[in-house]
Amino acid sequence: MTFDKPIFMGRSMQEWFISLPTFLLLLFVIFLSSSQYIHSQLLKTGESIWHDYHIMRGIQADMEVPQCDTDVGSKVAAEIARVNALPEYDEFGFPNDKPNPQAIRNSFNDQLKICETKKSVIEDNIKRISTPLLAYRTFEKFVAGITNLSAVIKKPLLIVLLVICAVSTTLHRHHISLRPIVSKMDYYVSQSAQLITALLLLYSTIMFYRSELAAQAEGVLIENLYLQWLWLISATLLIITNVWMLFKAPPEGELTNDNNFLASLLTIPLFSYMGIIAAINFLVFMGFHSGVSVFIADLVGKAGDLLLSLALYIFIGM
């Protein structure tokens, strides 16, 4: 069975293996991007159906109702006795104020009113809890959880999308370059440059990961350390893909036998030139071995929304 043979809807197994996960991930991105708006509309709808829904969404049927101590007189007497027992001067040499019975009584009365209001609100809303409200509240909180999840999952989701698309582009030789691959030398020069880029990325990611582990051992709080594992897996997958493409001979007759090395340099993808030049700059001139990985992680962190939006625009255009 060949992976390039169409098996369903005119697409091969290889195309389905790449395009289907990308399609599902992009659909998930659309849902994540819309979840915040959907949640706000659910809150508005809940408020229009149930008065004070913003309060009721936090009320449980078995919630403990606060008990308010109405014996204000005893509290006032105890507080006055406590203040009178204080020394004439505090530890800094300032005189302690004499107790004001009326101010103390007003304070305790205000606390009693707040407690009784809170108790009344909880008791009234417990009585209003119904099965439709519980079902609606469960769904609304589920959407709220997805909204909170979107902030956490966006970076790893973007990394997964990048590696899937990078592997697919490598397999189909669709990387952007100044000249298409027309000869066997073009093919091997292009794949070799991509392999070197992936190896440099893997080395930089390993060094970055080691530096973060060292910082963590010294007590520095490191967030999202798992992202480095995703980058390590991504770089390894790219290396495996490039090695496989190097050992996989292109179909006979598809490429010519021209041996123009200078022309073959134009078939190297632009990202390989950028990656190799950046790695040489960081490794040779700056001695910053984790530089490539740091800047790629920074790109995903700061421009993640832009890249996902670009992917969605391309997806809609297709």
C-alpha cells in the first residue's frame, strides 16, 4: 500500500495524516477564540432569565448560611474593656486613644447589617435554585473553563500547528525559496540545509532547557517548562523528516542531473538561511548558545495571536 495513492475524497493517506489534524486544530482555535464572546453572552442571557444570576451562579443548595450574632451590647462592652486594658502608651511611645462607646456600637451595628444582608441574599437564592438553572449554570461554567483554558493552551497549540505544517511542507517540498528544486543536486542541497537548521534548533533548545533547569535548581520560578519539551520533540521530528527525505530518492525522471552548486544554493528555503545565520551569530559572535531557541519562544509568546490569526485567514481562504 502506497501512502501517495488517493484513498478518500481524492486525498492520499499522507495528505489526510497531515491535513486532518491541522483542520481539527484550526477548528479548535476558532472555538477557543469565540469562547470568551460566547461566555459573555451566556452571562447576559442568564441575567435576563434569572435576576441576580451573577450571584446565583455561585450559590450551592447545601451552602452554609452565615449566622449573625445579634448581641451587640455584649460585643461593645467586651471591646471597651479590651481598649481600657491597653497601656497608656503604645510600643512606639504614642498615647492610646480612649474608647468611644458610640463609635464602637455603630461599627458592630454596621457589621450586623452586612451579615444579615448576606444571609438574606443566600437564603433567597437557595430557594430560587431549580433544575433548569443548575443545567444552565453547569454549561455556562463549562464554557468559562474553556475560556480560561484558552490562555494556557494557546502556546502549545501554536507549536503543534507549526511542527505539523513544517513536517508537511518538508515532505511535499513546499518551503519558500528563491528557486524551485529542479535537479537532484538541488534536492540534496536543500534537504541538507534544512537538516542543519533543525540540528541547530535542537542544540539551542537543549542548551535553553539546561539553563532553565539550572535556574530552577537555584530557586528561580520557571513557568511553562513543558514548552521546552514540545520544542525538543518538534526539532527531533524535523530532523527525522529531513533524514528520511535525504535517504528517500526522488522519483526517477522527476529531477534532472544538472550539477550547478551555486544555483542549488538558491533552492535552500529562506527559513534555513535565517536559522543558520542566526545560529552562527549567537554561537560564534555572541557565545549565546540558546539564542535561537530563546527568540523562537519569544516569537511564539508575543506574536502567537498574530500567527494563529494568519493561519485562520489562510484556512478560510482555502
